[in-house]
Amino acid sequence: MTLICANNKGIAKTCKKMTTLTTERSLFLTVPGFAFADATEFADDDAWKGYIADGSIIPLQGVRLVEGQDFEDPIIETDSGEKIETFEGQRGARYKMLYPIDQHKLVRLLSGQNFGVIYGDRNNNIKGVKLEDGTITGFALSFFKIWKQERPGADNAPYTTIDLQEEDVDEWDADGIYLTPTWRVSRLDGVLQVDLTTGTISVGVFSATVKYINSDNPNSDGSNVERAISGLVDANFEIYDQTGSLLTPTTDYTATEDSATPGLYSIDTTAGGAITSGTCQVVATASMLYNSEQETVS
């Protein structure tokens, strides 16, 4: 398959081989107002991870296209044989994902929200919309629904079903852009919600234990599934002092993981002036996609 070179002067000549577009396996929800600065940033995996960390992009991986819901504008033919376009075409699709119940619960909270969508396909292409200013964003959606998890049966699994429709049926044909990055689109993970437990402050130092806890699908003995979260750095902890001031990582405090107990950190705030109370929260960064509720420390 070839791609015809074109510009505003018209179609010119064959310029390069085209990477075949195929069915989607990744949906990347984008928040209102978000856009990549340009195609270079669109192709940068670190930029993607940064936007996932700050909540601008929410990845849904492992989707399976069940039904394409695209159709062209209907044409009405009058008694005299005149053909009239009605401009009621549609772009949309139905997808299914096989998610455990804890993931399904979180995903279903997204239903009906005002997202755009960038598509990732099985040939590692990413597809978006190039705006007039050169920025790249997701396709605007007029309908986005995540249904109840299906009841498993002899012929079906407990799928999570997504229906979406694009707001502008001509957006891809007029302003679509896609590229094939050097990194794997399917490897872009979302932010994982973790549990943070803090200890009592002593001379500006307190402990922070960080775990992933799954109580929706417990172990065979009924206990929660727990995993220690290792490798966090200073920037993964957001700390406010007793006056409500935000402290600066490394400058005002350090986070050191215990060598014998994974997921146990010592937070030392003496460098910026030992705090006596405040709050602590695990926050996502491009390299560590974890987030927790904010906890009070004293």
C-alpha cells in the first residue's frame, strides 16, 4: 500500500510506504482542553507518560473492537430521480475489555464524561486530530458509555463494554493524523491507586508505607491482595507543612526507602525546616505512575 504525497497545491507523487491502519487495541481518553504541542511531542513516549501522570490522558488497554458503527451520509432519491444527501453519517464503535471487577469499577466511573479519544491500533499506530494551530488532540465525542459488566455464560465472558460516537463525522477525513512510534503503544500504563499509611512525626521525620491493596478480588483465605510499592523517589511524595505551604522535593525533604522493608519510606523534612504537622500524598510522575489519597501527618 502506498501513500500519495499531497499539499494544498494538489496530489503530487508516491512518497513512501504506508503503515496499514488496523483495528484498535488501545483507547486513550483525553480531558477537555488537552493537546500535544506538535507531532514531535505526539511521538515522544516520555511526553505521553507525563500527561498520563498529570491526568490529561487516561489509557484503556486491551480493548477488542466488536462492532464498527461507521456509515456514510444516507442519500435520498426523489420521485424524479434526483439524489439528495441528508448529512446524517456517523462514526463510532463498540469495544469490549476483559477487566477484573476492581478495574471495571474504576473504568465505569468514566462513563458519560466529556472526553476526547486518541486511538492506538494493532500495528502500533496512534491516531489523533491535528488542529489549525498544529497541536494534536483526541477526537471529540458526542457519546461515551461504559455499560455494566456482562454476566458470564456459556458463550460469553464477563466483558466490560464501551460504546462511543465521534462528534464530528468528518474530523478524521479532514484533520486526522497518525504515526507509528518507535516505542510500543500497548505498553503505556495508567496511574495505579495505592494505599498510603503515615507514622507520627518525630523531629521532622515520619514514616510512609506505600502498598497496592485489592479488596475486590481477595486471596483464597479472604485476605486482601497486597503488594509493596518500591522505588519511589522524593518527587513521588507531595508534602504540605503546618502552614499549608507546599514543600520542594529534595530541597525541603527527602524520601528514603528502607533497605530491609520494601515500600517503607522515611520522609525527612529537616532540610527545609522540620515540620510539626501537615499532609502527605503519593503523586504520579512519568517514571512512577502511582497515586494515593492525601493523608494527615502530625
